[in-house]
Amino acid sequence: MTESKDFLYPQKWLSKASAGDRVAYELRMRIISGLIENGTILSENKLAADFECSRSPVREALKTLSSENIIRLERMGAVVIGISEKEIQEIYDVRLMIETFVFERLVRMDTTELAMELSKILEMMKVAIKYQDADEFAYQDVLFHETIIRSIDHSYIEMIWNNLKPVMEGFILLSMRVRFKENYEDLTRIVKNHELYIDAIKAKDRNLMIQSLHQNFDDVQGKVDDLWRSQQMLSTGVEQQDD
Amino acid sequence: MTESKDFLYPQKWLSKASAGDRVAYELRMRIISGLIENGTILSENKLAADFECSRSPVREALKTLSSENIIRLERMGAVVIGISEKEIQEIYDVRLMIETFVFERLVRMDTTELAMELSKILEMMKVAIKYQDADEFAYQDVLFHETIIRSIDHSYIEMIWNNLKPVMEGFILLSMRVRFKENYEDLTRIVKNHELYIDAIKAKDRNLMIQSLHQNFDDVQGKVDDLWRSQQMLSTGVEQQDD
DNA sequence: ACGTGTATACTTGTATACAAGTTATTATAA
DNA sequence: TTATAATAACTTGTATACAAGTATACACGT
């Protein structure tokens, strides 16, 4: 039980977060990473003991996680749904759906400011690669897409994003940690991909955008593999919990 | 303050609901209907007193409502966002988006069972018209679309629906109550519209589906007008609250 | 051996208490 | 009259207490 006290979610990102948020972020990571297996039944009391807090923050976290579709609240306990291949596919269905929608709006807007902002984020990503900071890279990657989505000022599209984001973030976080160790050269390809996306936004070229999205999606397939490897790394590094 | 104790949400739909759910459903209706004006700052304590319960269920309700984008949780109090013309447009953007996505899946499935189920719901709607039960009609209307969406078994599309549904339901509820009083003949047109939708699903005809969706959308524009009328009816029938 | 009832150890939902922080108000001084 | 400091009345976030319901295990009678 030595390793299990480690946190999967970057603690510095939680500096001003409430206990409820902390539980949500960490619990989410443990579920996405497979550390907590699908089908597991979570009890509020056990979680409260685990996270050394009262049931109030735990309840809040469980409600959040259930609205993100990674657990299911039932009469007795919360059942872990987690992220299997099907869910990953579904998440990217939705991402494709909303990003396509967003692009249709973007082509009717002035995108110079957005393109500038995205370029800045891209620079950040390059720096993160240079200093081998996987977490920072993941953060900027998520921010990149969030910036695009928020630029059209559509509160209900943003609502969808808000529900998707935490899971995406966790997913990408785990994936990038593996890549920084094992597939370092992949990162430059991801950067290229994002450059393509910016070009598409600048040129307002649908074909280019579709192309970029699809390449991004191919990357995702890679991420899926990474995730499994990440799960294996975790599960072999940590002893089994008895129930 | 005589009228303000009335409930906007059908109480019989809350038979087994928790206090938290009751607060959420009723508060949502008061926000959507405009009974609680946009920009109002809600306090947990005041709401708890209003609904005669403790802060726990109120907190739960506020969290739900904020994930539905009709309030915004801030440091001090929850700010009511509500549903203005912009939000209604946005909600229907999303509905169009997901229902189009769903249809693309449907055309690759066996839809006979679904069509049967939808026909049943349509019959229910006709009965509701016959007995002038606006709430039941609204319920079946929402169920109709929910049934279509759930038929493709896509948990993240369902996630979007789950976040959208309560607001949609409330919105349609208010709209139908007005129509049953003032635009009774509209209802048969809505039924026709749904029949068209079923035909599109049976025939797997994209054009027919698009046509039906757009007519449905025209209906929505009507609903928007109804909503304003509903809001006026409420605001003139109820004395102002002093703050 | 097997069904049935009961005791027990869980579970959630809700109320309440308390701490820490923010806003508003009031009193005081210039 | 105005600026400022202190106090009072809020606010949320978290812990805890309690009630009501549910699953489990165990004993008992058949």
C-alpha cells in the first residue's frame, strides 16, 4: 500500500480547489487510468475514509462524476463505468461533432485573434516538449481545443465541453505521460497537426480542418494504445487491493 | 404571496423523488418560466427556507442546475442565467446536432422496433390531446425524442441529452400549457410532424428527416412566443417580490 | 437440506453545527 | 460631509449526527 497514496492528478493544478474538487479530480484519474476497475462499487463512507475527508465533498464528487458518465449512481453505491474502447470512441464522436459545429461558426467570424491565441498555446506546447513536461503539454493541448470551442461564444456547446473536458484532460494526461517516455517523436507530429488546425482556421478551409481533425483522430487511436499501456504500468506497479 | 406557493412542476411526477430533486425540478421551472428573473442572485439559505428544507438538498439542486447552464455558481451566491432567446436558439442548435447524428446511426440499424415504440408514444399524445392534458402531452413529446436518442445506445450522446432534457422538458411543459388553452389546433400539427418523423425513420430517408426536423424547429419558434406569453401570464398573475 | 424470520451492519438522504471568508453597515475621526 | 476602521450579518465549504431503508448473515423450525 505504499504506492497507492500517490496522486495521479497534478497537485499544483489544485492549489485553490475545494476538497470536493480534489476528490473528483483524483477519483476521476483513478477510474480513467483503470486503477479502479470498471464495475467496482464505490461507497461514500469508504471514499471519505480513503480521501480523509467527510462524506460531503465525496458526495459532491460522485455527483460530478456521474454527470460525466464515468460512474452511475444507484440505490446502493456508485458503480464505476470507466473508459473502455467503446467510451473512447464515443467521446471522439462527440468531439468531432462539436468541433465541426464550431468550425462552421468560425468560418463566418474574424479569426485573426483566435489564430494568434492558438499560436501562443502552440509555442507553449513546444516549450513543454523541450523541457519534457508531459503534464504541461497535456494541459496546453486541452487548452488549445477549449480555446477554439469557447471562441464562438455558444453557451450550450460550452456546456457539452464542460462535461467532456475533465475526462478528456485525464485521458490526454495519462497518454502524454506514456508518450514522453516511449514515443517522444510522436509529439512533434502532434504539434504539426495543431499547426495544420491553425492554418485551417486562418484560411477558413473546411477540407483542411477535416483533414486535421482526422489526423488528430488517428493520434487518438495511438492514445488509446498508450492508455492501455499506462494502465498496465500502473497495475503492475501497484499491488492488488483486497476487498 | 398567495400564488407563489403553487408548484409549476407536476407534483405527481415527483412521487419518489428526493428533496434535492424536488428543489431542482421546481426551481428550474421558476427560472425557465421567468418567475425568477435572470440575474437574480440565489442564496442557499433563502432557498432552503423557501423550500422548507435544509441546505443539503438545495446545494445538490444548485449543482444540477449549474451543470444545465441555467445558473452560474459564483463565490457568493448562484446567479440565474435563465433562458433568453439566445439560449433557446442554442438549445435547438444542440438538439439539431445530436438528432442528426442519431439519424445517421439509425439508417444503419433495424428500426422496426423503434418505429413501433414511437407509434405507441404518438397514440399516447393523441389521447392526451383528447383529454386536454397538456402536461401528459409534453411528457410524451419529450419521451418521443428521448426514445429516438436512446435507441442508438451511445452513452456520450445520452450524456448530452441528460443535461439538456430537464430544461427541454420544462420549456415544452410551459409551452404546451399555453397552447392547450390558446392554440389548440396547433397540437394536431405537432402530431403530424411526429408522424413524419416516424416515416423518415421507417424509410431511413434523410431528406424526410431533415424536413421533419425543420418543421419541428418552426414549431419551436412558436413555442418561443408561447413561452413569453406564459411568462407574462405568470408575472401579471403574481405580485412582485421585493428584494 | 432448505426456506423463513430476525438481528446486524451496512447504505443513502437530510438536518445541523461550525469554521473561514466576504460584504455591508455602522461608528468614529478628520 | 467624507474617509476609514471596526463590527455585525451574511456567504460558502466541510464535518457530523441522525433517520430510514436495504442487503447480509445467521439461527431456527420444518
